[in-house]
Amino acid sequence: MILKTIKWGIIGCGNVTELKSGPAFNKIEGSRLVAVMRRDKQKARDYARRHKVPKWYDDAGELIDDPDINAVYIATPPLYHAEFAIKSMKAGKPVYVEKPMAAVYSDCIRMNQVSEETGMPLFVAYYRRCLPYFNKVKELIDEGRIGSILSAEIRLMSLPKKEDFDKKNLSWRVNSEIAGGGYFYDMACHQLDILDYFFGRISVVTGVFSNRKGLYDAEDTVASSFQFENGIVGTGLWSFVTGESSVSDRMRITGEHGNILFSAFDFSPIVLRTEDQIEEFKPENPENIQYYLIKNVVEELQGIGKSPSNGISGARTNKVMDMILQKL
């Protein structure tokens, strides 16, 4: 389908839409944010007022059925992604859905089936695929700066959050029914997806996990080994209950002639180490971090570009996480 002007509606105008994504919809040529929805009427109305959005709703169905909207951005917790994505696509509207694509891999399959049946495009908000920071890493890999790739490593160790100690007010992000898993599902999806972008499909996965701190029911410590279809091997270690001295946000790509060290979340300088030199790179991110991906999505809907993140690639990341947590 080709749309000249993309008129967006947001389902779930929470924190992620305040700066990371929401304002970007009005900064791209041929794109406008027309309406927002949140179950809390006052918060929906306030968001629309502050961001100068013409319409607001407290019912997702009403937003989906609004004839002034021809594309839907779903920014709810993952449990509701499939329901609203499927309703939107069946209403003839393309969908841009937050990550992870859904709470379980089986929902991703259903979403992709409906996308194929209706002909409605489905995109997933893995915006790192469009950021200059990660595309610099990809450029170094593709140019052969470290030779043939041998392995990829992920290490993410973080302190427990203050709210993790309040059992009466735990975040939905540690409710496996709503989020799909704990913080692993919320954070590791970005890292696994960017490796999929660099190297393609992960075909072999093993995983172990545990709840070491007992702050919530979901896993808080996870380890995995995996292999890509092209033979590259990888490892991952995640813990969300570490002490200050163990905090780490590191990804490393090792090749036969060197390695590339970078981060997934704090955007520390990219370090290229080869046999004869060390170089650093620090590409700048846009003010609205999803801007470049949203621009790619808009341009694909206009028939003039292509998004690197869609329902097919997004589902692969869900599948890998489910395999790590032994759900598949």
C-alpha cells in the first residue's frame, strides 16, 4: 500500500512516547500525529494538550476506527500488542508496535499472519537498527576492519531499581504475564535484535535462568549461548540485581584480526582494536531516539524507502528470548 500522508494514532501514550518517539511523528515530511489514546482520560487529554495533538481517546477501539487515522503506533505493555495490532490491521491500518513485539512468540506469529492476510505492513520499534551509533559498528564489520567474525558477546549487569523493593507497586516490566519475562525481556531484546541486524538469524540457542534476589517472580539473572546460521557463535549474560562494582553494559564483536567494543544503552564510545591500532568513534543520536526508524517506516509507507525492522525480524528476537527462557 502507498500512503501520501501518514496520519498516526498512538495507543498507549505513556513515558516512551514523551521524548523517544511521540514528537518524531510530526518532524517527518508527510507524517502527522493526529490522535492519542490512554485508558486514563485525564492523562490522555493532558498528553494531547502538551503535544498539541488534535484528538484524544480513552478507548483503543475508537481510535482504531477513527477515519482520520490511517496508521497506528502501539506503545502499550507487550501483553496487549497482538490484540491492538491485529484489530488495527484488520481495520486496514499499518502498525508500528513497540518492542518486544509481543509477550510471547506465538502472538508474533499471529500478528504476522494477519499482516500477510490483510496486506497491512507491520513494523517493530527496534530503532537501534537506524541509529548512527550501531550503523557505525555495522560499517566496521562490513568493511572487514577486524577480519572474519568469530564471536559476539553480550554482558548487561545492572543494579536493582528502587521500585523493585516495593512488592505492592512493582513495575509491569517484572510481571511475566504482561511483559513476557522480567527486565531480560525488556532490555535483552534490543541487544539480540541488533545482533540479528548485524549477522542474521540465530538458529541454535541454549539458556539458563534464575531468580537470585527474590524481589519479584520473574527471572533476574540469565545466561545463554547461541549460534547464527552463518556459523558465528555468541554468548550473553544478564543480571538485574548486581552490586555497584559489577555494573556493566558491554557488547563485543571479535574477529580474526581484532574486536569492536560498544554498549547497548549508555552509548559509550565505540572502540575498535586491531593488531596495530586502537580507534574510537562516538556518533551522535537524534533528540528523539526513534526518529530515524520512524522516518524509514513513513518512507516505506509512502513507497520511497524501506524499514530495516519489521514483523518478521521482530518475531525472530521474540523466538530467541523464548528459547533462552525455555518456553520453546
